[in-house]
Amino acid sequence: MVININARKRLVFVFFLLAAGLTTVILRLAWLQFVRGAELQEKALNNRLNVMPVAAQRGVIYDRNRHELAISIASDYIGAFPQEIKDSGRAEEIAATIGSILDIPAKDVLEKITRNTGFEFIERQVEFEKAQKIKNLKLPGIEVVPENRRYYPNGPLAAQVLGFAGVDNQGLEGIEAMYDKQLSGEPGKIVIEFDALGHEIPRATHRYIPPQNGNSIVLTIDQTIQYIAERELEKIVNSPTDPLKANIIIMDSKTGEILAMASRPAFDPNNFGKYPSSVWGNPLVRDVYEPGSCFKIITTAAALEEGIVSPNDSFYCPGYIKVGPDTINCWVSPMSHGSETFAEAVKNSCNPVFAKVALKLEEEKPGKFYDYIKAFGFGHPTGIDLTGEGTGLLIPEQQLKPINIATIGIGQGIAVTPLQLVTAVSAVANGGRLMRPHLVKEVLDEDGNVIKKIKPTEIRQVISPATAQKVAELLENVVSKGTGRNAYIPGYRVGGKTGTAQKAGPGGYMDGKYVASFVGFAPVNNPRIVCLVTIDEPKGYPYYGGTLAAPVFKRVVSDVLHYLKVPVQYDENKKDEQPPKPVTVPEVVGRELSSAKAEIEKLGLKVRFEGQGDKVIAQIPKSGAVVPAGTKIILYLQSNPNKPRVPDVSGLRVTEAAQVLEAYGLTLEPQGTGQAAEQNPVPGTIVSPGNKVRIKFYETAREVLGP
Amino acid sequence: MRRRAGTLDFWIVLSTSVLLGMGIIMVFSASALTSSYNLGDAFFYLKRQLIWAFLGLIGMSFMLKFDYHYLKRLAAPVLGISIILLLLVLIIGISSHGSARWLGVGSLSFQPSEVIKLAMVIFLAASLADNRHRLKNFIQGLGPYLALMVVVCALILAQPDLGTSVAVAGTTYLMLTVAGADRRHLFMLALAGVGAVVLAIILAPYRMARFTAFLDPWAYAQGYGYQTIQSLLAIGSGGLFGTGLGQGRQKLYYVPEKHTDFIFAILSEELGFIGAALVVIFFLVLVWRGFNTAFKAPDTFGSFLAAGLTIMLAIQALINMGVVTGMLPVTGITLPLVSYGGSSLIFSLVGIGILLNISRYAGS
């Protein structure tokens, strides 16, 4: 004890300093091992684990009748454990072997298998034989692991609805993307614990977590109806019309179920990478366009519901309407529709009347027109179960000017998606009840049990059933007597509306660029389906919805109704339009009038007499021709062969007219071709045998139908 | 003031034995799998560690019988030789991990920096025992020691070996504190020391990078933060009882220097908090008994020598455990008595032999 007090104090001080340091270490250990222990342990484990993914089997996408639209087929991937390869010292040789089997450059393979990672994919979705070959070589550090590849058995059919899934089993577009969680399932994995150099740790964690396979989806789409729609689109895009795009959508009006959704241009989801990404999306839910006259259905419904107009109200169409400083022309301009009832205006698709009705509605009940537009679902996504749905474009209500009201009344100055329009028209067909459109009917588990059923959802009652009924009748007139005549389907009551909208471009409407469309439903008395056909930028003339889209609609809807076994029914007033029985026309030339008439009528044909007398000297059509029952047979009569009267041959073709005149002993002097129109001498003139009759023939003027 | 040598300090013998034993077991556990894989001999490091321990124990036995008073006379020559060795290592040293720290051939190589630690402590104790009265004078008293420290540290730093350098500087500083240097001087020196460390970090880019990684190791997980992170993962995996001896995973190439500088991390993983805390506690016992020896030493030289040896041991342990637990930036320094390493183990045991020798003369 030689050191002094001060030195002792210093010793004690330094001791406590060092002791404090060591105590800190203990505290730090406690912090790391207790407070952060679990977290660090987890991190340490993850750090050491190498995971080989095992893909889950992606669920099937079925159509409503359980036909497979998208399936997963077994395939393999080639994976590599770089460390094992490095240990084997055969990296170059392995790269060369695999490269030659898979037909990829050996140096690319080498680069992958020499990376400083735990696991690498060399190639995904390898063909069975190639994978088998590699498997048989038993190369060190090379694994062949099963995975799944998506296959779309129908190729491009319903491609924009289905979308597609990428190599990692992830839905990228369409239903595949929207229902990815359901379809993809949970991938499993093989977990192996590795040391830092990539050696498997003996007796270490080595687990197999099996994948959880995905659920299957049953769509509302009907493969056959989809096919019908696509067939018609294919026809139209391969015709001289050659539009930029064309779409068809068919909806079950009672449930909102989409039965078909087809677009051109399309793509093959099996090879989606070979198509521009612009065609991957679904234009029916994504793209907007100005609906044109098809939108008059909405105007009609709103005006009728609010009592602004009734079908028999009289209007006058001067061929245009002035709204403030602006003028809206009728589509028949420079002609006009003149006096017409509202019902006729619908039939004629008369622009000034609809503009007037829209303005009147706005004037008497401000804001109501827009309320209906919104109630019908415009300006909102419909809520369909697809990603990337468009909302459409409505002019903000506070910026609305009378001219806007007038143009929206005829379907310009508003942009809608095809889906919005078909959903809105569906509400009219469905007694005013707006249904939420949907594409998925059921979700099935791995074993095919239904785990979820999507029921039809009514969004709201937009118009009363009585108004809906009135609108439907007006639309039926459009098809039976008006601009939609080309959509008429014998045996079914069809209601619909044509549309020919000018396309808006930068700085206004573009000359010569139209969207021809037709939307309609059938049967009118108990609607089953609503169908919209849009043809975007058809080439040449005519570009009208009534001439381009209505015939497509007719073919599609006719086939679909027959396919759905919707009973054929005939309008009481139109018995003559029953599908007529074929009848062979008998030979009655030279017979007495009464016996000829009796024989013809017995066969179910009708008779029209031409000329005077009791003896038949000519008949049109000739004997042996097969005609539908109810066809009128024209019998030409004569009393005195020496003093023939010039017969009325108007409407006959040149050869028919020649035969008839010859029977009378007269000679034809034709002018022009087509159907007989003007005769000289006029019918009924008594002439001498052998006289010439001059007849002018005309080609029937092409019937041009309005927008 | 000579007395007859008495008995050894039981606690020092006990804690040294425990730490040495745990060290040998852990060196085997940490290295067996990898040395079996890399060198084809699971016992490679164990065998060598046993040899070093044996040699160290011989050295210790010799020192505990060798009257420490003779060391006072040997102090200056030993220091001189050590400094020459330090110079030699800079010229003809054997490189490993980017540092030239070894002298000699193959397994006969040793680290002069381990020698200088001991030589420095002996010299300081001897010199301070005679000159402590002049210590209050900054220039004449403190100055020469600081000059010596700077020279020695600079030589070690040149290897480069920041860890040992800091340990030597810290030990010198604390010995000067014990010897009675002026508090204001000590305070200024502390500031200067911090400044020097900062300068050392700034001047060497690899130290700067390590320091940045120390502040946020997870951001540099694959770079300079790798060692710290793997070490923390090992410690965290241990929990209370550890994964069990030999059951640790992080030693499988994850933790670098697993049987040397980072042996404490593997120990924490396999033996858990209980085992790790036990190691720290035995170091505490060593420090306590070391200072107790200093307290009761028969003369000033013995007192300073005991304090110096204890301080050197404690500072190395603190730096090592501070690094392993992520509280200090990574510097290569072993955990005395526990880590694998020939020179370190031998000279640690020799130091403890001296400490035990002093304890034999300590009064009650």
C-alpha cells in the first residue's frame, strides 16, 4: 500500500470507467438478443434460405356453359444454383450444353449461372422434350422444375375480355388481371438453407411448401354468342368498308350479364407479345366515342318520362334548327322532314325535333335532362368487373349552354363508352331498371365447387316501366318502318336506333370520319338481349349506321336469338311475314281466268290481274319458278287477240316485259335497264298486233337510310 | 520493500481459465465445419489453438514465478526491441487481409503489435513510477510519454492496425490518468484523441467507408456493413439460451473472422445471452481483481504495472465486443484469451502471468 490517496482515487475512477464499458456490452447484448432477437433471427434465417419457387396451377376461365377459354398446361422451367455449378468446375461446359438444347447463346447461359446469387432462372416455360433432355443429363446445380403455362384454346376469341397472364403466372390484362388473386393461387416453394457460399447445410431446414392452386372463373360470356359476334366483325373488317375499329357487345338485358364482347383489331393471347400493346386493352369498356343518334333513345326516355312530349305531338322539321347563333342541320338537309309526329321523328331520327325536345325539357325542368343522363349511368364507370374502365365525358353542368343541350339531345357533345350505352339501353329494354354489367358469373374452387356466385345487381330504376314500354314501341317502329329497317329480323320484334356520329378531333369534328353504330334489343315484348354494333371510321360511302351497322346487328341478333331458342313470334299485323312456304308456280297460260285463279289460290299464292278478258295469255313469274307462299302471280288477260290493249308492265324487268308483250303480239323497244317505269303508248291503249311499245327502264335508286 | 511471494489470486486464475476454456471450445465450434470443408481437417484450428494455449500457459507460469521487479530494469530494452520489430514488420512483414502485421515464417510468425502492447505497459509503469511527480508539467512531464505514444501508435497505424493503435493509445491515456496527470491536461488530451481518431477516419477512405457503414450497416449490407450485419444476425439469433453449442448457423461463412475477431458473435449465437454475459462478467472479474492487485501492490511500479496490464486487457475486450455488437466501427482486434490467434493468446497469458506475479506480493 504505497500509493497515495490521489492515485487510489484515480484507480477507482478508471476501474469504474472500464466496468461501465463492460456493463454497456451486457446491456447491448440484452437489447440485441431479447428486444430485437426475433427480428434479427428472422432476418438471419431469410439471409440463409434459398427459395425455389413452385408455381401454383392457375385456375381455368370458363364460358357460361363451362367451355374452357383459358387453361394452364404443364411446362417446366430450368433453374440454376450458381454455387453448385461453380463447385463442379463445369460452368463452361454446362452453359454450352444447355445453350445448345434451349437454342440460346451459351454466353448468356454462362452469365446467368455464374452470377453471385443463390438461384437463377435460366429459361421459363420450356418445351417438354427439351426439359426432359436437360433433366436426363443430371447436370450439377441445374434443376428442372414444373411450372404452368397459360393456354387459350380459342386463340383470339374474346381476347380483350380474357386478357392474358405472364410467365410468372400473373394476370396482366382483362379478366386475368382483374381476377388475378382468385386465379393465381399461392405459389409454393422448396426452401433450402444455405451457407454463405451457397452450399446446402447438412440436415438443415429443407421444406416443401406445396402450392395452393388458383380458383376458376365462370364468365357470363357465351362462347357461341362470342363467336357469332367475332365472325361478323371479321366479315366487316375484311369488307371494303375496312374500318379502323369495330366492336360488338351483347348483354342480357334482364341480368346485366355480358354475353359477348368483341373488338377488332384483336390479338392472340397465346402470343400477346407479338401484337402492339395498344390492342391488348378492351376498347368496349375503355374507349369513349360520341354516340350520335343512338343517344336519342336517352333523350326520348327522359322527355317521355317527364311528360315533355308524347308520341303523337306534332312537330315541324325545316331541315335545320337555330339555337342562338348556331345552326344544327337535320341529316336530310338540304331536304327536310316537314310535318311529323314525335313518333315519326324518332323513326326518321330527325335532328331538329330532338334538339327541340331536349331544349324544351331543359327549359321546363332545368337540370332534369342531365339528371337522366347520369341516372342512365353516363359520366360514371358502370362498375363492370374489369380494370381500366372509362368514365366518359360530360360537359360540366355549370358550363352547359343551350347549344350543348341541343347537341347532346342528338348525341353529339357527349362521349360515352360502348358499355355505358349498351347498359343504358338495357335499362330501357328492362322496364327502366338499370343493371350493373358484369362478366363473372361464378368462382369455383380447385375441385369445381361453386364458392361464389355473382348475382344480378339492380343499380336503380331510371324510368317507369310504362315509359320504357313507350320508348320500346317507338324503337320498334324505327326498325320496322324507319331508319333501322336493315336491322329488321323476320320472326322477331326488334327495337333499336341507328347512329352516325362525326368523330371529334383536335379543333372540331373531322370531315369524313364517322362512327356508324346501331343499338337495339329483341324481342321487344320481352327483351332478352341488347346489342350494340359500332364501326369506327368506315371507308367510303355510305357510312351510315343504318346501312353499315344495322345489317351486322341483324345478322348477329338473328343468330343469337335462334341460338338462345327464343321462340319465333309474328306480329298480328304482319302475318304475311311468316317464313313463307316455297311453292312451285303452276302453268296457267291459255286457261280460263276462273280456273287459273282457283288453282293458284289453292297453292297459297295470290293473283293479280292485268288487262281485260277471261283468258290468261301470260304469267309472271313463269311456271316452274319456286316462290314463297303468298307471292302474287300476275296474270295477263286478253279478250280480242286482234285488238290488243297495251298491258301495264311497270315494275317488270326487261326480259319479263318482253315476254308479256310478246304474248300480246307486241314488240318491246326498251330504253335503259332495270325495272319498267314509263310506257309509250300508255297501258290500256288499243293498238294493232305487231306494234312497238317503248318502255323506259330505271335502276332502282339506292335506298339511303338516315343516321 | 521486498516481500516474500504469497499465493495467487484465485479469481484471476478462475476467470482466466474459464475464458481460455470457453475460447478453445468456441474456436473449435466456430471453425470445425468450414475448416473441415476448406482444409479437410475439422480440428485444424482447435489443434493450433491448443498449442498456442499451451505455449501461453508456459509463458504465464514462467512470469508468475518471475519477480516482476526485474521487469523494471528490462522495461527500456524490451520497448526498444519492440519498436525495432514494429519497424521491421513495415519493411518485411507478411500481409494478410490487406495489413502487414506478421513477422516470421509460416506458423512461426507472430505479431509485433502484440509484443509492443506488453512492452509499452511495462515501460510506462516503470517510467511513471519514477517520474509521476513531474507529470503535472505538461511539457516536461507528460510530453515525453505523449511523444512515445504518438510514435508507437503511428508505427502500428502504418501496418495499418487501427484497433491495436487505439488500444495502445487508450491504455497509455488511462495509465497517465492513474499515474496522476493533471485533469485539465487529461481533458484536453481526450479532446485531442477524439480529434485524432476523426482525422484517422477522414484520411483513410476505407476507414471512412467503414465508419459510414457503422452508422447505418443495413444500407451497406453487401459492403462494409456486411460484417456488422452478419454479426448482429448471429447475436440476435442466440436469444437467451442460444442455438446450442455447435448449432450456430452464422459461422458458416456468414460471419467473417468467425473464430478470431468475431468469435464473440458466434459465442452469442450458440450460447445465447447467458453465455455471452458470462464472458463479459468474467472479464469484469478480471478487471476487478486486476485493479484490486494494483490497489494492494507493494510498490508504485507494481501498482502501475497491474493497472496497466488490466487496462490493456479490458480495453481490447471492450473494443472487440463493441465492434461485434455493432457499437463501434469495425477494427480488427481480437478478444483476449478467447479469440483464435497465436501472438495475441500467448502475450495475453504472459501479461496475466505478470499480473498474477504481482498479486502474490499484494498485501491484504
